[in-house]
Amino acid sequence: MIVISLIVSGFIIVYFVYFPPIPKRKKVYDYAIVLGCPNRNDGSLCTSQIKRCNLAIKAYQKGYYKTMVISGGANKNQYVESIEMNRYIQDKISIPYILETQSKNTFENFEYTHKIIKDASVLVISSQTHIGRACAICKKYFKDYSGIYYPEHRIKHILREFFARWIYIGNDIKDICKKGLTVKKS
């Protein structure tokens, strides 16, 4: 029983090391990064895209950020997520924007966006289930960040994110081990 308690405690500690609380929103950010997700096969926006877009609109109206970066390429079909999401937003309100159209996943969302906006302050916009991992990845690219999210309670999204977080931890540990085994020649 003690061994099981130690293992569970170890997993909990590792989990909270990788996914600390999201920093509180404290000011106006230079950019909001609106994370994409795949369009439906007919090109229409999925529910998650609509909720992210609506949250980006509300955050802009409240003065939380100056410029929006919508990040997402054509992931599961030919429709570029960021372009389609921007059409939806711009039909409702004019917001200054930048489109990142190449990324296929959350890591690439931040990697490619960082190449565009460098070390600016950012507000990450996503779902409740995704925001923790998104901000954990964001912190590798941006020093000044926070995140906002809409509520998400769908079981399939919760399960997908549960496994995605453990895969993220596993891949990071694997990268750390590879770097630790690399010997630099002088």
C-alpha cells in the first residue's frame, strides 16, 4: 500500500510540475493567440472553433489584447483553420489580426507564432480542457503570458486531453534524457 501511495504521489507531483497554475491575467497583452482546431469536413467551423472565436471577440471588446494571432493550418482536411476562424470573427467585428497557417498541433502553434511575434506578451485562448497544456507549452516560448478559456465538459475532449498531457510529459522526459546522454566535445 505504501508503494502504491508513493507512485501515485510521484505522478501527482510530476503532473503539477508540468502543469502549474496559469498566471493570472494582469494587463493588456500585445497579442492573443487563438488556438485552432480542425474544421468539419464540409469546411464549416466546429463547435470548439466557434467558442474560441467568440471568446476572442469578447476578450478584445474588454480590452484584454491589442492584436489577435489565429494559429492553425489545414490539419485534418483542406480547410485552413486560422483562415476560416478569422472569417467568422471579421464578419462580426474588425480586430487587428495575424494568421499563422502552417501549424498542425499545439507545439507548432506556439513555435510558428513565436517566429512571427517574437517575445511579445500573449494571452492564450482555448478550451478549459486544453488551456493547461497549451499554457505549459506557451511558457517555453513566451515569458509574459496568461490564458483564458471557455468551459468544456465533453467526455471525449477530457479523455483526449488526459492522454495528450501524459504524452507531453513522456516526450519531454525522453528529450531531457537524450540531452543528458549527449556529450559535448571540447
